[in-house]
Amino acid sequence: MPYSTALQEAVTAINQITSVNELEEVRTKLERHISTRRVVQHNEAMAQMHKIASSVGMSLADIVGAKVPKIVNKVAVKYRHPVDPTLEWSGRGRRKQWVSDWIAGGRLLSEIEVSQ
């Protein structure tokens, strides 16, 4: 399957990066973009399904016969652990234990802040 021109250009640009740190940064930004894109596509699909259902005078729950999930607006990650990127915190709600441990270790919260 041939790649789109934009994808070919992106792959070419990534292949020119020689620093592992820069590649990690690209991966982090790409993962964030993928996550955001999934939420947007989900919300668009849900809106289309609601519109179709209402056009025939029904709710989506009436059609699928189950509880319909609400449209989700995921909050962006604000802090990420530098060693284990699976540890994330949006900065909202109760502080995650790994963040508390980070601060208790004399480190600054700004050190783990995700650059936008």
C-alpha cells in the first residue's frame, strides 16, 4: 500500500534524526497526537450516529439497545515521568503517587512537564 505524500515526507524527516532523545520526543508528540485524534474521531462518529438516530425520531440507545457512552473529551497529559513514559498525570484531580514521590525526592514539577 503506497504511503501518502505527507507520510513519506514525515518518514524521510524522521530517518534523518540521529539523536535518540530527539526520536523519543518525536514519539511522545506522535503518541499524544494519536490519542487526541482517536478521541476526536470517536466524538465525530458518536455525533453522526446521534444525528442519524434523531432524524428518524429515535435515540441512539433505542437503536443499539444498550446504554450509549457519552462523548468524551479527554484531558491532555500535563506531566509525564521521564524514565517510564506510561506514567502520566493531567494535573487535575488527586496527585498521582509517582508525582508525589518525584517532588518528595527534591525534584521540581516543571522538570516533568510535557512540552506542548
